[in-house]
Amino acid sequence: MVQENYLRKFVAPEFIYGSGARLLAGRYAKNLAAKKVLIVTDPEVMNLNILVELEGVLIEQGLEYEIYSSISPNSRDEEVMNGSEVFNSEECNLIIALGGGSPMDCAKGIGIVSSNRNHILEFEGVDQVPLPSPPLICIPTTAGTSADVSQFAIILDSIKKVKIAIISKTMVPDVALIDPFTTLTMDKTLTAHTGFDALVHSFEAYVSNASSHITNLHALDSIRLISSHILPTITDLQNQQFRSKMMLGSLEAGLAFSNASLGLIHAMAHSLGGLLDLSHGKSNAILMEHVIDYNFSEVPEKYLKIARAMGIDQNGLSLGEKKDSLLNFIKNLKKEAGVDTSLKKLGVREEDFQSLALKALQDPCIVTNPRRPSAEDIEEIYQNAF
Amino acid sequence: MPSDDYQEWDTLREKIIGLGEHSIQKSYYPKLQEQLKELERFKTLLDHSNDAIFLIEVVSGKLMDLNQSAYNQLNYEYSDIIKRSIWDLIISKDHSEFKKIFTISNRAQDESKWTLETQFLKKDGSVIPMEVSLSLVIFSGEKYSVMVARDIKERLIAKEALKKSEDYYRAIFENSSAGMIILEKDTTISLANSEVESITNYPRREIEGRKTIKYFLSPDNLEDITGIHKTPVGESVKEEYETDIIDRYGNKKHVFITLAPIPRTDKHLASILDITDRKKAEEKIKNSLKEKEVLLQEIHHRVKNNLQIISSLLNLQTSNIRDPLDLEIFQESQDRIKSMALIHEQLYRSRDLASINFAIYIQQIMSHLFYSYTFKDKNIKLKLELEDINLEIDTAIPCGLIINEVVSNCLKHAFKGKNSGEIKIVFKEEKGLHHLTISDNGIGFPLKKMEKSTSLGLKLVQMLVDQIEGELEIDSKMEVNNSGTSFYIKFQELQYKKRI
């Protein structure tokens, strides 16, 4: 669906990739005229040395800081509002997010709530944020969400029990300090989940009907990097070489999907994530081949390029066989990475499918899916993944 | 959010790409510019304020910022004054007051404000009196003072003028020879001057704010005065009362109270004049006058009695007189005395003891003369046309004698050989002159003969007319069908000659 005469835009933060990038946080904060920094992180990171390092570099620059870490694995609306309260009452003027997708999404939320003085749920949807947040520096500690480079923030509406997407270029952080070193602490499961999260980002960005030449470059390269390194990384968690490749793959996935947006997998996963407090990576992974199966006929040549990037040998196969070989490759990859579960196993009930489908249709990610699904289509996909 | 409408999905896709209104760029610059503009506007606002506004770093006393009005009023350029010490700009005797405030509070949340009056020093060393409102604030951990100063030169001048005026009116109020009080709406006395102290014998502190006007009013007069304070507010109707008040020792004092509302208030100003002594003097004069009136009445009475006695003595002597001419002379004298006695009689009966109603007098004297000259065979009629005119004794006695002479003469001579006749007396006032005409329709007489006449009667008439500074005209006709005599006298009432 890439049409060269469409307007396409590419927005990315200033980012530094490489070992030691995390240690530049102090200098960047100082450069962005910080006086007092709000560090947004999660309880897991509180116990890690990377937080101590961050505090050190801030102190080195003579900067005061406050830590906000009351964040659950899927950041919730009230956590954003409380964080914003801390930001204001402590008179902070810059935010550093340190952690995975949840603290980074929460940090983005705190930023726009502070500058716009509005409830976080008011920003739901696309381009609903009038004022950019105070300067935001992201230091990702997982290789998956890419919130550090993206225009997305996913927040749980704790009353409606649905994950809302806030999509706005004003949410792209000012600086991303992408340091593979920070991902060394991830265990097998988290590595697998975040890896698949990144892989799905690239898949969806590539087949997105808002993709562009630049996003395609990043998406395909990201698919190549992740699919070839995910299994080796899981088996060798301390391998910095592998971790770097995974981090690079995640970064490229982020650059791609932040600009080309996503598709049906994310729309359906967001819907699921609101119902059950599921890991985002896991729900993506479960739905992956079922959505591809549904989408394939709309953009077959794109999926074939993906298959090539994944190193699948499809010589001499018919289109149908090519599709099957892709789906099988993915199923296999999932199995080996240990994320081959089903919705049923996760506790989803069949009677939820209808409402899940309706919620998925409301998700902005669905707009860029290459094939336009009906509610029944979506219900059927959920059924397949059951 | 997405719906079934393809168009809407396309629009949404545009926005996702980053072409939406808010996402067209991510930059702090437009917002920054907007805020700078807002600051600029705010600065303009501050600069155009009439008040001088200063931001002072408390520890160093340095002027960190100030508005245009501040440096203009002090005749400085901005660059000359910024970072100067505030102590160079305020007269030194007030420094301690400011320093006291600067050290009072170290709390950031303290919202107290202090107001001082001081004098600022201009660049040329001259001073401006200013009222300064001070507050303490903390920016980035540093303590500052925000001072808002206002030129109060005009206000001080006005205050001084007001004080002068106040002193002026207070002096008038205080030094008035009348007691002055200000009454509140409920008649409480809120202000009293020293004269009130001497009238009531209460010290001011026991009156002001503590007593009402009614407290002093004599119970007998309370009724009259209940309306004393009912004048509607705003109507500048002056009311006057003469009444009694009771002082501290129970003495009754007669006072004259003038009550006037004070414009634009619900208060009244009352001036109290102690007229007790004047009243007593008046009483004394009245009594003395009364005594004198009685005395005068008595004198007139005695004069009349004495004249009566003289008349009686003459009457007694007539019994020894044989000659009818002599008898006539006696008779004439008696009539003259009678005419005078009648005046005194009427005087002591009159209200003012100084003048008599001359019309009544004429009737009385006519009645006496007609009685004296009774003619058995003659029918003489009297016709009177008299206006109610009062004459004082100096004019009344000569006039009375004139009428007596003329009418007696007329009765004796005018109707010789006639059975009937008429005497007419007209007395009227015209244009401030009295006109007395006595005429008869008798036989008349030759005027030439009269001029040569030596009779006392006519001489007397001429003399008396001269005495009252009048003019006499006599006319007499002796024709068969048209005869008679008339005396016309025109005169003015004589100025009452003061005897004391």
C-alpha cells in the first residue's frame, strides 16, 4: 500500500545508541535547563544499580531529583495523575524515564498532564495533546516497547478497564539514551516477551498502510535483527553482543512503528490488555500468526519480503505454501522462545470475544491495518487464537 | 475514534502519520514565544502602573528589578539604578524600619504585608514622600522583598489642608460663646465645646457619647422638645427653641437652642445660648416699666383731679360774681380747664399713657360744651366726621384747647338770632397731615373785625396753632342765604419730645 505520492513524515527523537549512553543523562538534563528532575521508574528498577548510576550523574551535574516509582507493569491513569502531582508539588521541570514501556508511557503521561493541566484520559486518541510535555529523557531498560522513540503512550483506563492509546508527535521524547547494557538484567521470559513485542511492531509497521520507504527500511532490518537474535539471546542472557542486536532491532522497530503506526494485532492486544492485565508482549505474540493469516491476502508481497528478511527459504513454493511457511516459522519461533500459549490458557472466555472485538475496532491502531476488518472478522481471529 | 466511515479512517491516518494540527511539529519555541509575549505584556502593564514597583534581594539590599514608573519617579535611568542598594534610595532615618521587616519572616509561605510611609531620595537628592507596601517572597531559595511605593505628596497636602480646615472649624466650634454640641441620630451628644461645660456644669468627658440632649431638658419642657430632632435628614431646616435645661446641680437655666442638620449626615449641630441672665434683666426692665406706667397713670390721674379741683374752685367763686361778663370769663376758664382735664383722664385710661384717641376725645368735649351752653330756644346740631386718629399729649392738649375755643365761640356767637344751626367737625388724615375743620352755618362775621379783635379766644387759637406748627385758615360768609364760618387747621403731629 506504499504510495509514493502520499505525504509521509518521519519523526524521531535525538537518540544515542551504544554502551554508556545511559551515563549521559546528567549532561542532557543540564542542557535542557533542568533544575529538578523527576525520575519515573518502576519498583523493579528501584533495586537495580542503573538507578544508582543515574542518581550519580544527576548529582554530578548539581541537579536535584525526585523519584516516582509507584507504577504497575501496565501504567494506570491514576498513577499518571499522582506522578503529575509529584512533578508539580516538587517543582520539577524535567522528566527522566528509566525502565520498560510502563514507566516510559507513564512519564509521557505525567509530562503532558503537567503542561496541559488536564486529566490523562482527556488526551485519548490521535493528536489530542495541545502542548508538548516538559523535556523528557528516556532510558529504556527493555528491548521491546520502543516508547523511548515513539509517539505512543498506552495507559490503562482503570474504570473502563481498557487500554487507551495516546498518539501524538508531541509525546516523542526529547532524547533517548539507548544503552544495551541496561537490558542485561532482563530474565528469559521478559527477554522473550519484549523481543516478540518489538518483532510485532516491525511486522505491523511494515504492512501498515501508512508506511513509507524510510519506515520500511527500519522495519525490515528490525525483523532481520530480532528474528535472528531472539533465540540466541534467550539462551545467553549475558551476551552483550546479542543484547546489542536485540536493542538495535527494538530501536528500529520503534522508529518504524512510531511513524507508520501499527495494525490489527495491537488493536486486538490493547483490547485484551484492558480485560486481563496481560503482558503486552505476550498478547501480541499469541495473536501474531492469526492476524497475519487474515491480512496476508491484502499485501502478500510485503509478507513475502518479511519472510525473506526472516531468512525463510521459500523457493519454488506457491503463494499459499509461502504463507503457510511464514506462519509455521512464526509458530516455531514462538514455541522455541516459550511464548506459545493460547487465549484460553490465559483465562480469556469465548463470551468476551464480542466486546473485545468492538473495543479493538475503536482502537486507533486499527486504522493503519492493511485489511479492514469487521467485528465478526475480529471475533473469528480471537476464536482462532483461543 | 475509528468508525465505519472510510473517510474518517483516512483523516485519522493522516494524524497518526503526524500531520495533525498539534503534531505538525514538536517544539517548545512557539509556546516559549507566547509566554515571553505574555511576560512582555505584563512588564508593559507594570511599567505603566503609577506605582513604583521594586524587587529587592533582601540579604544584599540590592535592587534586582524595578518598573519604569519607579526609575522615572526617582529620575534615574534604568541602567543607573539597577543593582543599586535600596539604602541609597530611602532616607537613612527609616532604614531600621525596613530592616526590621526584612528580618521578620523567613517563611516562604508568609503572605503578610507591611505598609510604611517613608521618603525616597531622587537622583538629585530631593525627596518624595511615599507609602510603601512590602511583602517578602522566595524565588529559587533566595529571599526577596517586593515593594510597591506610591507617591503621597498630594495626599499629604490634602491631609494638611484638611487638618487646617479641621483646626479652623474646631476653633470656631470650641471658642463659640454659645454652647455647641453635635447630636447623633439618637440625640446622643457626640461632641460638646467648653461653653457646654459651663452651661451644664458637667465635664465634657461625662457628656460626649454618654448623654442625650433630653437628659438636660427640664421635664416641664420635654414635651415641647420631643420634636427637636425629628427634622428629616437632608432638609436644612433650622429650628429654634427657647426652653429650660437643668444643670448638674439642679439649677434651671433658660436657654435658646438653634438646631440645624449637618449636611450629608444624620447628625445635627445645636448651639445653646444661656439666656438666663438676659431673661432676668428683661424681667426687671418689664417690672420697672410697669412701675413707671402705674406712676404715670397716677400722675395723669392727679393732674386731672387737680384740674378738676381748679375748675371746682372757679365754680365756687362764681357764686360771688354778679357781672355776667365776669361770669362768662369764669365759665370760659372752666371750659378750658375741662378740656385739658379730659385729656389727662383719657390718657390714664389709655393703654400706652402717651396718646389718646382724638375722635373719642372730640365727642367727649363736645358733649361737655353742648351741656354748658344749653339753649332753651335753639336747636343746634352737631355733625362729626372723625377718623380714628391718635394724638400724643403734646399735640392733643393744644388741639383740645383749639376745639374748645372755636366751638365755645361758635356756640356763643354764631347762632345769634337763629333758632337752629349746625356745627360740623371734620378730622382726618391725608398724606401724613392732619386736617381739622370746624365749621358752622351761623351768621358769620366780618374777617377784618376779627383781625383787630382782642378777645382771648381767638388769640389763644392763633397761639395754639403756632404751638403745634400748624396753618390756620378762617373763612366767614355773611350773605343772606349763604353764611357761616369755618376754621381749617392743617398740622403735623409734633415729634414726641423725649423727656429723659
